[in-house]
Amino acid sequence: MNAQVISSEPKEISLSITETDIGILYIIQHELLKESNIDFAGVIVKHPLTNECWMRISSNTKPMQEIKKATDSAIKMANDFKQLFNSKIKVN
């Protein structure tokens, strides 16, 4: 996954993200929208042939800090699911 800042303002940021799956970005978007200080979090596939996605976040605080919190939360959730599945599935 590669990310590049398209535009950045104190309370809004736009990112271009390549070499990723849109599903991962939807999870991060979901985590962002659970926060009360997020005004907007959107994800689109810019063009399907280039595998480029754009993400825009508008926040009452610093948007990059909000992205970090959301990704940390998504990683924790994925690890919890992994532990749950591993505890229920017996590997032969």
C-alpha cells in the first residue's frame, strides 16, 4: 500500500492510496465515522484500471491523528478476529 497526500489543511486531508484493497479502506472509514469529531470520511475508487483510491477526511481535530487512531483500532479488531478464529479452528 502506498499513500500520498493530495491536499492538506488543518482540519481536512485528501489522500491518494494505491496498491490496496478498497475493503481495507472501508474498514478504516468505518472506524473514523465512529468518532464524534469526524465530520466526513469518504473513500472512492478513482479508477479501477489504475487501482487508485482516494480518501478524504474532515475533522474538528488533526485528521492525520484521526487516521492513525482509526487504523490502530482496525488492526486491533483484525487481531481479535484472528484470535477468535484460531481458537475455534483446530489446525491438523
